[in-house]
Amino acid sequence: MKYIIILHVFAFLINIWFGYLRRDKRKFSLAWFIYIHLSIPLIVPLRLFWEISPLSIPSLILCAIGGQIVGARLIPKCTVQRN
């Protein structure tokens, strides 16, 4: 049970970073697509190693989407003011 929670938290947190990186990319560009899907090779091996049921996949996807949204919208943009 604890591995399920750890994996969901990991999916959420790693996608915050990828959502942050994705937000300045042109929609549907190659970089945009890569940042959306880059967490999959990180999450799937952990799910298989910890023998977590495939029934958890929909909730993992929701955690990943939530992390993407938080990273893209809620982290303030760092801009440099030039005079």
C-alpha cells in the first residue's frame, strides 16, 4: 500500500517540473510533446518493480496531469526586467 502512495506522489511531483518546463513551449511542438510524456519511462518501471496493479494506472495519469497543471500554471514565471 505504501508503494502505491509513494508512486502517486512521485508521479505528481516529477510532473510539476515537466509542466514548468513545458509551459513556454509552443503547443503541440516536439518539445511540448516530450515534456508531457517524459515521466512515463520513470513511472512505469517503478510500477512494475513494486508490482502495483494496472488498476492504479488511471489514478497515476490523473496525478501526472495534476502535476503538469500545477507546474505550468501555479509556479510563477521568472522574468528578467530590462530597462
